Amino acid sequence: MLFDKKKYARAKDDFDYIILNDRGSEIGKEARYYQAESLFKLKQYSDAISSYERFLQYSDDNTKNEFCRFRICECYYNISNKHNRDQSNNDIALETLQMFIDDFSNSKFLDMAEEFILDLRLRKAEKLHETGRLYLKEKEFDSAIIYFNNVIDNYYDTNYADEARISIVFLHLLKKENEDARLYFNNNKEKFIDIEKQLEAQNLLDKFNSKSSWFSNMVRLYK
């Protein structure tokens, strides 16, 4: 079998032919499954999603159905973007993964699904934090703090929540609101996930106005 020999492009052509001539038959359903798998192996993820979804419309094989649902999650994850690109595919991937977890709470793929979700959440948090930092550079302080608070409120379990807290302290210091910066830190220092990040915020407060910190402050703003 060409598929077993990892000749996925040629195998897909054969499965396409079977589907065209035996649509709806048992062999046609099996061909649809292997067509989807071939597309997945060829990294043609959007086409693979369509093929898996067609298979699921007619399949009563619970084991394969669970696997195909997870494969769809993998496809969406693989076409999702890094933090500095459009995040719409990431949103679809997150929604699809959450639906999989809800429907297959005892799945052997559960750990992988949760790892995908964690990575996607990190990307989303990083994107929001970087957007806030861009507004900070432009001195659009009101917009910047909205993004930083979004990270803290919605991605509180990621390291970017700590980064956002430091950025809010930094924002107040840039605005020469030293007392507000210290008040914010004192009210939130116990919420830091990483003690090193808490110390970084404390150090920023203590040394922001010293001449020796000018360069590090500029690096923080423009890095």
C-alpha cells in the first residue's frame, strides 16, 4: 500500500479515485479517512480538515471519530500563527481544542490537547503584551494599559502576566507617576508568579531615576 510506504502524494491520488467512484460505500468511507491522513502527512492542513470533516459526517467508528477530531485540532494548531502574526487562526484552534476536550474528557490525546492550548494561550498573551508595548513606545498610555490589563485578566496563569505587571509599573514611571507606580507594585506584588519577576519590578522602582539606569530603561522601552 502506497500509504504504508509513506508515498502520500501518490496514495492520495488513489484515494481520490476510489472516493470519486465509490462515494458512500464502506470502501469509499475508508478511502476518505486515508485521503485525510495523506493530506495531513503532506502538511496540506486546510484540505485535511475538510477531508476529516467529510469522513466524520458518515462514520460510525467511534475510535476513528475521536482520532479524526483530534487530527482536526492538530491541523488548526499547525496553521495557527506565531505571536507577531494575525491571531484569528489561533482563536479557531483554541475553540476546536476546547470542544475536543469537552467531548472526549477521557481521551488518550487529552495531554497533547492541553499542551496545544497552553502554547496557543502563550502566543495570545505575548501578542497582547507586545501590542501594549508598541503603544507604550508611542506614548499612547491609555491604550497600552488596556492591553496590559487584558493579559493579566485573561492570561493570569502565564509568564506574560508578570511581564504585564512590570510594564504597568514602567508605564507609571515613564509618566513620572512614581507614587502610582509604587502603589501598583505594593498592591500586586503577591500576584507575581515568578519571584524573579517580582524582584525585577522592585528593582525597576528603586533604580528607575538613577543615571546608571538610563540605558537599561531605554532598552526596556525599545527592545
